Amino acid sequence: MPQFLLIAESIYEKSEEEKLFSEDIIEHLNRLVSMIRQEIKDTSYKLKYNFIDFEECLNKPANECSAKLDISLMPTYKNKGEYIMWLASFIEKITLGGREKFPPLANTLLPSCMLANPYSAKMEQAKVVSEKSAQMIVNYFRSSDYKKVNKVPT
């Protein structure tokens, strides 16, 4: 996501400098896609779609659209921080490639490098005490003394 934030910030700054923001949503989104295309031109990112029909995305449910995008929650460009975050996630949804996600570190660490949990012994002791208490409660309700006092049918 950080790489998409950098692209989003760059696009926002260029749009702000050149006053390219538009109140017409369709025009605004088409301009965004063309700016994204220019920004990622010399990178390992590629656009998933050659053409996105934003009118279709706005008027039909997402599962009926050719491009599976939900742009109904697009913030106004006047809220800079919120808009940049939305734009970064939008760029992430419409692009392919780039740096792949790293595998979890736990898969690559040697067992000798793993640290033991200092609370695991205490948790085991607490579990044993809890199970013992639960068994005592069950045994009480099954006892003949309880059944005599409360006249529980057998």
C-alpha cells in the first residue's frame, strides 16, 4: 500500500497544481485513470482494464459491471487526506504487478530464533485449575446430596 500512497499523492498534487479536479464525477474519474496510466508508465504496474465504464459502475450493482469497482464511497477531493487514501486503494484495485506481498517471517525463521512465551506455563496452570473447578461443579450437581436436597428425578 505505501507504493500506491506515493502514486496517489503525486496524482493529487499534479491535479491540484493544474486545477484538474472536476465536479462531474465521470469526467473526474476518467481524468484520474489517464493520470494513473501516466504515473505507472515506467513501472512494473499495469492497468487491469483498458477501459472502465464509470457510468455503468455508478448505475449498476458491482457484480453486474464489467469492472468490479465500488466507487459509490468516493470522497470529495477537498478532503485531501481521505481522498489520497481512497485514491491509493483505487489504484491498488485497478492495477496488477509491482512488488508482491512478503511471506510471513515465521515461515523463514529457524526454530532456534523463536522466543518462548514466558506466560505459557502460567496459562497451562490456569487452564488445569479451571478444568478442575469445572469438574468439581459438575460432580456437585451429580452428587446424591444435591439430588436429595433438591429432589431431582433420576
